[in-house]
Amino acid sequence: MIRRALLSVSDKTGIVDLAGNLNEIGIEIISTGGTAKAIESAGIPVRRVEEITGFPEMLDGRVKTLHPVIHGGILALRNEEHLKQIEEQGIEPIDMVVVNLYPFEKVAKNENASVEDLIENIDIGGPTLIRSAAKNHENVVVVSNPERYDEVVEAIIEEGEVPPELRRELALEAFAHTAAYDSMIYTTLAQRFTGKKFPEHLFLHYLKVQDLRYGENKEQEAAFYREPEIKEVSIASAKQLHGKAMSYNNILDTNDALELIKDFDEPTVAAIKHTNPCGVASADDIYTAFRRAMDADPMSAYGGILALNREVTYDIVKDLKGVFLEVIIAPSYEEKALERLMKRKNLRIVETGPLEHAKPSMDYRKVVGGMLAQDRDISRLDDPSKLKVVSERAPTQKEIEDMLFAWRVTKHVKSNSIIYAKDKTTVGIGAGQMSRVDAAKIASFKAGDRAKGAVMSSDAFFPFRDGIDEAAKAGVTAVIHPGGSIRDEEVIQAANEYGMAMVFTGYRLFKH
């Protein structure tokens, strides 16, 4: 039975209402500092911690609950021996602990925050209270999340007690809360103290969104997690409006499709299959971009993901008749378009809201027994003046526009990758090949006659001239790639022999 509760929170959301509800139930309230003031101001009876400990707050509030009278009341098991011991010391049991922590994460996000500010916002008493109560959760209810207040009060009113299942849930939530808090402190201070982007220890904190039916294959179990605070528009922040639950593969494919279209300012559409684009197009309007992207490789696009960086119109939806898609993702949908799409039982319809470019962050890749960490590739090549012309013939303005388009698509294609593009539309994509010339051959095969007058983009330099020979045979007129091969002169000479324009970017776009 809950007779006494300790309330001490940094985030005071809902705390006065909680205190009022507990008081009405007949639970005595103990509190500290600002929390006590807020409760008192509402006219709710509260006992100050110092009244119980006989010891005043000190060191600017650093020491207030760190006292045997408090932790003895929390940690005591409700057995004869423990109850006898605390009674002999004049300690009363505390049956509920409601605590959340100093806003270290909020301060850490401020790039101008000093180390002193960070250290001052490291909570000591709070985590100690939470861990003490969570350890003794069979006897003490611990609440670290304001969103749980109503649930706890309802349980007490309806059942006269907080049931064991909920106590365990709250204890796990409390341990997760302190674990995430400590990892944030370590990571922030390690970067500040050492100046290193990658600290000696890596702690990752994610929240489960859902269990998935299975992983990549039916024999694998899987779940989807998200960052606690999502920093940009992403598959983790998007809202599913219709259709079956997203699968493991749906999430991977849709993520890659979304990240591709986020790289473009003008109306752009991408069709994705197995994390690689089948067709991508940019145009003055979204319908034209859609039509060109779907026509680029309709056979491969069938059963894939369609991503648009503008609102989905009714005209687009009409043209999707007879086309099977797993997922369609866009910032928004015309009402009529959405109504028609929702008639497709199995189509997953996902809405992102307004899009934005990718922001600096970290990429993590699990390997057996370890983890790789790197800066996320958010490179964008927009300025033609940064292209180094290495061929005898300089590219035309149209070729430059198509090369910049193709280069941006290349970043989202698995290596080795070759892109053929014309009129800001992919006409042939060779993805994930072990040799670059094979990637060029696949792109040529996919493009067919559409390769005539197209440009070619390569994610890395050409180790031999054979990739240029293959492109010239298909009708390609201009090439963009990083350069940097020991055979650059041979490759440039090949371009000159065919009258091709060739530019170097100076950096590569490997994607594994």
C-alpha cells in the first residue's frame, strides 16, 4: 500500500496535478526545493525533505536527498528485519518516488554552453533516488516519465495499488532513463575534454517503435528503433497514413528513397528497389518528374518504393493505375489523391511533412563483434565552378546540368555504380558491381538507345579506360567522376579520342 511519496522533479510538467491527486487519495507528499514550492503554491500539503532528514539543503542544492533517512526509507525491503531496523533509526518507509533529472541534454545541445554549465547540470541526487527506487520496485513505485502520472494514479484509484506488471515497466523505464542520461554525459564531456569526435566508448540510445513481423527473411526476428529526439525529417519521423505495417525491407528501401529525394531542391521523383534507384528524374513540375522517373525503368520499379519531394497529385495517382507499389512516400497528398490511393489495401502510404536537406550526424554500421562509425555523407555538388575540366572539349551547359544531376543520384547508388542520365533523368543505372566496366555495361544495357547524348557519372575513378570505351559505344558524350587514378591520363585520352567532355570532382561517393 502506498502511504508516502517523494516528489522531486526538474521537468515540472503535470507535477501539481499529480500531487493534488495523490493528496486526495490520502498519500503523504515529501518534496524538495522548486518542486515543493510549486506544490505549496497550489495549496497542497507537502513536507519538506529537510523536515524529515533534520538536515538543510546545502552546497547550492547539491546535497538534499543524499541522506540515510531518505534512502533507508526507499531501499528497505518490507520484511520484518528491514522494517525493524529503519524503525529503530526513526526512518519512515517511502513507497513512491517521482523524479526526473536536470536538463543536461538540453544544455549539451547549446554549442555555446561552457564546461562549467554542463557540469552544473549533472544530476547526482536524482539518479540515486531513481536507481534506489527501481532496485526496490517490488516495494517502491518509481516514476521518471511525466506521461505515466495519470496511469499510476488510475491504477491506485481502481486497484488500491500499483500492480506488479506496471511496477516492473516503470522500473525498466527508470533504468533506461538513467542509462541514457549517463551515456549523454560521458559522450558530451569526452568530446569536450579530448576534442575528439569519436570517444573511447560508444553508447547508443534508441527507443523501440515497433516489433516487425520478421527481418530481411522470415526466419529472422526484427524490430525498429528510433532516436529519442529525431533531428530531421526521416523514415523514423514520418507518419504512415494507410496500409499494412512497414516491414524490415520496406523501412530500409523507403529510408534510401527519402534520403535521395531530400538531396534535390527542384521537383524530383525516385523509384527504389532493394535500396537502389531504378529511375530518378527532376523537372519543373512534379508530374513530369514522376512520369520520367517511372518510364526510366518501369519493369524494375514494379513492386518497389516511390518517393516524391512534392505533394502527390490526383493526376499522378491516376497514372499509377495497374502499377504495384509497396510504399509511396511524400511530403503531402491532395485529398482526392489520398482517397484514391487508400482504396489499395496493401499500399503503404507515408507522409513526411515539409522536407529539408540532410544534417550533419553520424552513421553506424554493425559488423560481427564490432561497430563502425563515420560522418554521414551530406555532400552536395551545386557549383559548376568546382568541376575540373580535364578533357580537350569543355562540357556544354546542358551536359553540366545533367552531370550535376547524375552525380547527386550516384551518392545513393551502391558501389561500384555507374549512372547514365539525360534531361535530368536517369536512363541507365549499373549498381553494386564488382568491376566498374560491368557497371557501365549494365547501365548501357538498361539505357539502350536512350544513352545517345547522355552523360555518365561514376562514384569512383576509372582504373582503366574500358569504362569510357563502353560508354562511348553506347553514345555517352560527357563523363563526371572523382579522378585520382594512376591511369587518369589514359582515361582522359580515351575521352578525347571520342570527343567526350570529362570533369573531375575531386571526391568519391562510395556506398557499401
